[in-house]
Amino acid sequence: MKPCLWIFILFSCLSEISYAQQFNDWRKIVEQLAEEEMNETAIENMYEELLQLENNPMNLNMVTREQLENFPLLSIEEAGAIFRFLERNRPIYTVFELRNIPLLDIKTVEMILPFFRAGDAEKREARLQANDILKYGRHEAQFRFDKTLTQRAGYGEFSDSILERYPNRKYRGEDFYTSLRYSFRYRNRIQMGFTAEKDAGEPFFKPDYPKGYDHYGAHLIINDIGRLSTVALGDYRLSFGQGLVLNNDFMISKSWSSANIARRTLQPKRHFSTAENGFFRGAAAVAEFGNFSVTGFYSNKKIDANLSDDGDITSFKVDGLHRTPLEIEKKKNTREQVAGGNINFRKNRLQLGISGIFHQYDKMYNPTLRDYNLYYLRDSSNFNASIDYSYQLPGLIFAGETAIAKNGAVATLNTLQYRFSGNLSFSLLHRYYPVSYNALYAQAFSEGSSVQNEHGLYIGTEFSPFSKFSVTAYADFVRFPWLKYGIDTPSNAVDLYFLGTYTLSRQSFLEVRYKYKQKEKNTAWPDEKSRSVLPYATHKFRFRYSHDLRSGWNFRTTADMAHYKEKHFPAENGFMLSQNIGYRGKGTLTGDAYLAWFNADTYDARLYSYERNLLNTFYMPSFYGKGYRLAFSAKYAITDNLSFSVKFGHTRYFNRDTIGTGTELIDGNNRTDIFTYIRWVF
């Protein structure tokens, strides 16, 4: 304990003597997504897309309204305000001119600056010229290799007799993760690339597995081909309306911005992450006809599924892991076909859309019957259709979508966003998702994991009560009218959030956050065989102080606390102190050092460790128990176009003899990981 304490004190002292420019990092959004336990694939897709946009900033003198609206960190109103400003003031000579847009506050501007540049206004070519594509195209290759240095049970030695009896005790592959990615980009006209990935434990170029990597993907996106504004081939993602029918893109978290809760139909995006689910494989195209845009798509791919003895699909396997014979047996054992389209009309302030989607599996989807899933889809196909709308007035936005399923169930979501002034905005969102509404490709604003069995009212606000102090807050009241997994009766939830940020100077800021969530769950009494549905509440507090140096150093000190209380049972508490030191100077070497000490009674009082990771890799573990987390990362620019990154992470527990369970069990109280990354741009 003493060495860790001295290191933590040293980190804290260093942060007190630093000074610099405030650092609003978009990675905070990803941190919030992980803490809210949103879909892991959606988080990875968002992280990858924002990194790619940061590495390929948009030219303010060429960017289109559609590109701004597709940019996930901007609300509909903010994207429109930027485009109107650019139309009046082009050419732009510096990205800092965005500060002159009254609608954008300093926090938003500083966050989006890395995604834009002020370049020359290039001539738009009506036709693609092969010579220009070869001359001005940009290639990028990425190679990643990760390894857990601590031995895990699945990589141990077992006798043939043991494996014959328990074949799933041992992984069939090597104990490292690796991926290879290549992409090509020509201005905003062409994007193409491929990915190849092997998870730790999956076989790699073994005689019985000759395909090498476990997962492969490829994509081609072409923009501005006559009336076709976008054509996508290979792996891609789509989002229609508010997501009640289709959204395999991603969602901004509730806590990020109350002004960014209304969604819109997006053009097809490439799927370039290594996530093995949550995307389409086939073709999509968008055609423009005056005020109308028409999107059509078709996808045909094999997916992983858990099957019953009768060959029916009981659930979908979405982790992408194929390490043991049982997991390998489930690999691509089901064919999925999806087709659909969207017609979108836009004129001035009005937008209307009609969407439809049809999907079919080559097997019956028939989840094992339980009381909570009584109304789940039980068919080999399904159909959904919807109407979505948005209407904008100065400072006011109405938006929503109403959808119907094959069985006639109707779901609806409607929002109202009003900005009283540049310093005060208000949002209201109501959703009604019946228990019988089935839309397997929907992803919309919700408290649950699916667009089903939920009625809710969200009220959010952002305001600055005085100079240098800003507040983001919301309240979400939810009713689940039918049973849920782990809850034997209809139930309720309350979700409250408050974030106050005080800008001490242009060099530092102080952040105070409070989160409260009350829900219900089945609880077994210790001395009785029966169980009851009881409420439980989680309080989470965060205090953060951030300081930057003009030379590139950044210091961030964070204190996290969690308090979990289930009715009639003792409270459970968690505490974490963390310090991060980062360097982003002009030299060839940059890096981060992170140290956290944690003490959490149980998993319900767990705390999250947000540490800067390598390019295109997202890692945000949660911790409970007593221990510390130490991580160091560095990036070395070998040349202007070639860089090498490495990260070392070590976690040690003081109250455990083992970590993990099953094949991931570590016989010891510590875990050490190493991550490496090579990036070549040419």
C-alpha cells in the first residue's frame, strides 16, 4: 500500500503546480456510455468513428450540411447553425472562427475543434478521375497486438482424458489478441478498407482453422455519383428516424447533452470496427430527387446464435468469441437477411420520413418460454414500418417517430427541445413502447436494453446560472408495465443526473457530478425460500479537477464514490481515487500515466476506471474489492507517417486470491496486460 500511496501523492502534487488551456475531450462521452452500461458494440462503433473523424478532420470550406448532420456530437440545431454561419462567412481561415457562432458555447466548440480544419476550397469534380484518386488518396494501415501476461485457466495444460470429458475447459487458440486493418480515403468521395481480427483464445492459422483470422470484413463507400449521393457495399451501418424501426449506429448517452436527444435519418456509414455484430453486409444506396431522398438496402450474412435441441434460435450470440468447441459450434450457424428503405422529404424547416424493414432467418426464432418473454417475437421473420418527423423554429424543435410491428403493436417517441437563450435550453421526451412491440433492429432512447415494455418521460436542461459555471441535468421517470428478466412484477425506475462544471480559468476546471438511479429486482430472503420484488437505489458522486500545461501536459484528479442500498438490506459502498498525467506535446513522444486506488464492497457498488487507451482501442474496466490500478501508455512517432504505441496495465487486489471465473480464472491477486499498436499512413 505505501508505494501506491506515495505515487498517488506525487501525481496529485504535480497537478497542483500545472496551468494551461481547458481540455474538453470527446472521450468523456464514451466514458459516460460505458458507465451507463450501454451496448458494447455501439460504444466500440462510436469510439472508432470519432477517432477516424479526428484523424481525418472535415474542411470547413467544403463541408456539407449532410456531413454536419451526420456528425454525432452535434444536435440538429447546432449542425444547422454551423452550416448557416459557413454559408455567410466562407472562406474560413481558422477553426477558431466557430467561436463566433452564438448558438455554440465554449465547451462545445473546444470539443469539436479537433474534427475540423480550415483548408482550401477544393473544386468538386463531377466525375471521379483515376489519376486524382491515385495521386491524392490516403492509405492507412493499422496493426494491433494485445496479450495478458498473467496465466488464465483456459490456457492451462489438461490431460487428454480431462479434455475428452470436459472439452470446453481449454481454449483452442493462442493467448493473444491481434487485428489488421487497412483503409483508403479520397477526399469525401471514396472510402474503402478491410478488417481482420482474432480474439484471445481463438485459433490463428492452425491446421484445423486455415482461414487465419477469426473475423474478416470489407467495405466500399462512394459519394456523389450523379443522383446517388451515397453507395455502400460490404459492411455498413444505418439509422432511420428516431431508431424505432432501425438503428445499428449508436446512441449518445442521456447524460451527454439534453439538446442532442433528437435523432435523424443518416446516410449509410462504413462499418470499420472489429465488432462482429451490429452491422449489415450487402449493399445500400441513397438517391436524391429535389427535396426527396430515397434509401434502399439489402443485407445477407451469417450470424452466431444459440440453438435449441429442435434447431430453433433461442437467443443471439453477440460477443464474437469462438475459443472453445462449444463457442466454435455456434459460429455463423444462422443466416440472416434484412431489406428495407426510407423516403425522406425535407423543405425549409420541415422533415418527414417513411421507413420500412423486413428481416428473415433460416430458422425459427423461438426463445425459451418464460413469463417475462411471453410477448417476444416467435417467428422466422418480422416487419416494421414507421413515420418520423421534425420541425424547426428559431430555438424550437419538434421531432418524433411512430412505428408499427407485424403483430399490429404501435410504439411512439416524441421530443420537444427549446432553447430560451444561448445559456438556457430545455428538452422533453416521451416514449411509449408496448410490451408486444417487437423490432429486433431498433435502438432508440430507452432505459432498458430494447425498444419494448417501457413507458417513460425524460426532462433535461442545460444552463449557466452565472459566468464560468454550467449545469447539465435531467430526470427520467420510467414504467415497465410487464415483467422483466429478474423482476417478477411490473416495475418502475427513476434516473436523476446533475453535472456542474466550474471553469476556474482557461487553464483549469472543476467538475461535480451526481447520479441517482432507483429500480426494482427480485430479492431472495436469507432465511426464507420465497423471494420478493424490492426497490434498490444507487447513488454515485464524482469530483474532478483538471489542469493543462501549454507545453502539452494534462493533469486530472478524480474522486468517485458509490452508495448502493437495497430495501431491508445493509448498504454497500465504493470509493476510488485516481490521477492521470498526460503529455500531448509537439515532440515525437506522447503518453499517459494513470493510477487509481479503489475500495468497493460488492459488484453493485463497482466503480469505473477511465484511462486513455491506444488509438482505435477502447478499454474501460470496472472494479470492486480492494486494490489499485496502474497504467502507462506511450506513442512514438518514428516518422511523420509511422507511429508505434504501447500500453502497460496492471491491477492488484488486496482481498482476493483469484480473479475472474471459469476459463478466464486467474489463480492470483493481480493481472497484467500489454497492448501494442502500429499505424502507418501513406
